[in-house]
Amino acid sequence: MKRFIFCQFSLFFALLLPATLRAQTDVAADTLVATADQPMPFSIYVLARAYDDSVVVRWAPDEYVAWKFLNGFGYQLERVRRSDFTIDTLATNLRPLTRSKFISRFAENDSLAAAAVQLIFGQGKKPNETDANPETPGSIVELREEQQTLYGFAMLIAEQRSDVAEAMGLRFIDRTAERGEVYDYIVRPLVPDSILDVHAGIATELSLGNFRPAPYAPVVTDSIVPPRTVLLSWTADEHSLFDIERRTGDDGAWQRLNAQPYLGAQTDVSMSGPDFFFSDDVPTLGTYYYRLRAYDSFGDRTMWTEPYRVEVRDLEPPSIPVLDRIDILRPDSLVLARIVWHKDTLEEDLAGFVPIYYHELYTGGQWLPLIDTPLAATDTMCIVDVTGMQTGLIAVVAYDSSGNAGTSVPMTMRISDLEPPAVPTGLEAVVSPRGVTTLKWNRSPERDIMDYEIWRANALDHVFARVSPADLRDTTFVDTISVRANQRYIYYRIRATDWSGNSSALSEAIAVPVPDFSTPAVCRLDSFDVDTERVMIIYAASSEASVKTHRVLRRLEDETKWTLIAQIDADSLGPSHRFLIEDRPPYQQERRYYYAVETLSRLGVSSGLSPQQSVVFRGPRQLDVPLTLYAAYDEKNHETRLTWETGGIPTDSPYYYAVYRRGADKPDFKFLTSTPADKPVHTDYLQRTGTVGEYYVKIIFRDGRQSLPSNTVKVEGK
């Protein structure tokens, strides 16, 4: 928070200074901006170098804000003698010369001095002049970046020119230092701490002595730009100004290539490689040597580098020939190519021509010469043997005596090949749950296969479309299909194309299941009907292609377990996607049955149960049960004896037998008696001698149903 407050403070600081203070600090009274990444407080950095008769001290604040304020308030230079710790003030109020003194000291055409005046006394961009809205963070950042750029130029000028650095108040020469003594130099800011907190800077342990230039050994490289431009590059370390000299041959005189110290064009420091470049146009071809020396922070020059040798040779290629035509000749069993070209300009150093051939399959991605010895510079035609070669590209290369080459625009040499390759085999595919389809197939046996083509369709009766790129030469291909396309299969076919443009027929289509993991829709009830014989329900099913089976389930109202009563294959349904369930469930008196359908996809995903439909199935009231009655009259005891037998009982409901009788003079049968289920017999004691009786038996179930009557038996009492 402290730093942010300072940013706002410095932005408008000059506008708030009292008039007397503004007069004292006129060079600082413009808009100043500090940023949150600048540590507090500010600092002064000091460098010093001892020579045989003097000590040179250089200094600079760490950023634009401090420099601007200290240009108004100035610096004080102190020297500390190490032998007795005596402190001498060598200079005070060190600050830039006034504008008029600056102008009178330096020549009118001194561009660096003029730039220094503008940087010190010029007014920068104001807050209301930024591209960003005034007083916004963007405006502050914009002002900050401009000010730091100006500060960098000012410090660069001070490093390049010692006289301008002294006029800027950033350099001092101590000529009173004594040999044999060791000194520390302190540069103190004269701005009060209440206005700007700036730490003093110090350079330690300086003593007079013989100064020797430092050796300089950067890594130098070169490149040649036709026709005769040498591009030098080198690492810079801490240096930014250089002298560059050149000599011709091994014994030529060195020639300075820069009138002023050369400020190199530095590359992006975030990238690897050389730091600086220098371009030199040499007068002729030949051998040249270059050497460099750098300027250090005090304007002193380093030692020269070791000479760097550069060979400038002819790099200018001949003008390109023009390929006119290629004729294919077939004498006997040979195949010959007659190649015709022309070249408008025949250079003095033109050495000859070489025809070259390219075919990706046969030349391994390289251009190969069609002849062993170059043709003469005056030739415009040649005939070469191309037996066994395929249709490919031909070009003509013109060479000069220095090995430079100019190549014509290629032309296709067409050698007839009308035989299409065989249909690729072994096409198969694997699909991931996300629809990523990996296809693979067998490599075709032909050597001249150029590429394969994969074709896809959503149905066999649809038009297949090519989905593979134009240069598919591997035997695998990865495609992506939609898993929500409501289709069961995606279909693929493949064909091969050779280098002559012949294509095989498309292979037979393979059906690839679409992996749809979505939940299928449940079936809905269309209609239902219940009678005494059966329950009939019609369901409307989903039309989704992923559906495989519909499972029809039934349960009683007070049970939890479902019984599977039917399983419907989705493929068996017609266009309406409806199916009928006809069920004859066991009879349950006054109890409801519930029906539901579960739909399963081909990947086993369940829709869950459809809404349940309940019905009461009353069933037939009379059951067809095999029931046979036998009867006989016992003359001795004057009674009729009845017995009967029955087959399977189609229900587990309890039951009993009912016996019915009709007398000879009676119109209807009357209930006579009942017997338990385990006693299929009865004796009628009412039968009288000389009368006739008719009998039949029925089964009566406790749930109210009954069987059909048995056969009728007539008995006569005797």
C-alpha cells in the first residue's frame, strides 16, 4: 500500500510543489511516475576507476524519478582516506549545467549533447496526453514506460561521452589523489528525505596506478549475403559501444569502419544467439580480416580482438534456365526422355547444365542427377535413359565455376502407367467411447503406392465421402465420429492411389458400431385391453438406433419381484416402432397385475422401467377341466352309487365337488350335494325302484370359478 501511495504522489508531485521549491528544482518539475516493483527507497550506483594521475568517478540513480529530482537538487562527492579516515568534500551541488551553458559548451551539430539537453530539460508526456484514460492504471503504466525509456537513453549518452556526462552532473575527475593512498568515494543526494528518500552510493578501495586496457574476446560469427555483404555477429557481455576495423588479405592495412563508436543493433535479449550485428559491404571478392574493441563504462577501450578471417566468394547463382518440353521415346525395349531447355543469359562463369529427377518413392525425397558428367554451357538438349522409372518431376540446373546453381521450374515427365493398384485388404476399426475411431489395413503390395484414401458414410445407401488427408501414406488413420448421431453403424471403405494417378476400386464397406452410452428413452403405453381370456397391451418404443431389446415385465400388486414375460428384439419392429403383448396371467381374485417395460441399448445401458400399467384380470369363470362321471344302481340296497375322476386342475385355488340330479319327471337339474376335493364319490339313497335319475358333477373353486359339467349319466332303479 505504501508503494501505491507513492505512485499517486509522484504522478502529481511537481504540480503540488511550492513555488520557491519548484524554482529550485526546475528540471524535476514534470509528471513523475514510480511503479510497485521498484524497491523503496531509491539508490545511487557508483563506479570509479583509478589511473596513473587521477580517479574518475561515475554515478547514476537507479531510475527516472530519482534522476529527475536529483537533477534539480544535485549531488555531493566525498572522499574517505583509508589511512586516517579523513573525509574530504571534493564537490557539492553537482548537477546538470543550465540550458544556456549546455548550449554554449557544445557544438551546434553535436547530436548527443543536444539529445542530453532535451532529455534533461524537456517536458515528457502529460497525464492527459496518454492513449489510456487519464489517471487510470493504464495511463500510469504508459507514462512510466516512456519515462524509463528516456532515462535509459540519458544513461547511454553519459556512458558514451565523458564530457557530456560531466555536463549532466554524472561524472567527476579527482586529480588530487595521492599515490600510495587508498580511497573510498561517496556520492550523496542533496534532496531532503522528506521529499524523496535516496540512499547514497559508494565505490571502495581506489588507489592510483597504471591502467591497462582489458582484453576482449567475444564469440564472433559471420554470414555472407549475396553479392558481397559480410554480416558480423558477436556476443556483447556488458559492452554496448564498439570500434570495428577491417583489412584486406594477410598484410593489408587496418581500416576503421565506424567514424563514431558503433552502437550495435542488439537482438532480443530473451532469445539465444549473438547480441550484436554489423553489416559491411566489401569492394571485391576475396579474403578479409576483422577485429573489434569495446568501450567500457568509463569510455576506455578494450584491447583489440584477434583478427577474424572471412572468405567472401561468389554467391551469385546463374540465372535459371527455362525447361521447354520433355518427350518420351520408346526405341526397342528402352524408355528415353528428350529434355529441351533454353537460357537467355549465358554468364561468363557458366560451367554447364545437369538434368535432375524427383520421385518421392524412388529417390527418397531427394533430387537425383540423370547424368554423370555436366553438359556444356552451350547445350540446350539432352537424351537420357529413364527405363524403369515412373512419372516424376524433371528440372535443369545451371552451374557456375564457383558452384552456385540456378534451377529451372520443374516439369512433370509422364511415363504411361495405366495399371491401377489392387484394392487394399484387412480394413478394420476400433472405436473409443468418445468416438475416436482408429482404422488400420494391410499395406498394398505395389511399390508405387502414393497414398490411401478413407471414405465414410452413415448408411450403405448414402454417398461415401473422403475423410482422410491427401497424403495418407501410413496404414493407420484416426477419425472422430459423433456418438450422439442416432445411428447404429458408421461405414468405411478404402482405396489406394499410385504415383501415376491410378486409383483402385473402393473396398467393401465395413460396419463399425457407434458407441452410444446415452440412456435410451423408455417405452410409452399406446393402448391396452383386458377380457376373460387375456391381457393385451400395445407399447410405442423408441426409434433410437442404439436400442437392442425391450424387456416386458409383470408383477402382482403386493409383490416386489418382477417376472420377465417377453423379450422384444428392436430390429423386429416395423416403422411404427410399436409392439403388442398378449398375456394370460394366472387368475388372482381381486388382485391387480402391474406391467412395465425396460429398454436396453446395445451397450447394455438401461432406460429404467417405463410407467407402470395396472389391470385386474378376472379370467374365464368356467374352466375346462377333464371330469368323467360313473354311476351304477345297487339293486340289493336300492341306492345309486356315483364316482368320478378328473385330470389336471389348472389352478391352485381350493375347491370341492358339486353333484347335480334330475328326476324323470323333472325339467331341471337340482343341486344334490357336495363332497370334499379328496372324496370323489357319492351314494344317492333317494333313488326309488322303477324311477330314473340323471346326474352330473362340477368342480366349485373357492375363488368363485367352476369347471364345466361332467358328462351326464342316467340311472334306472330296478
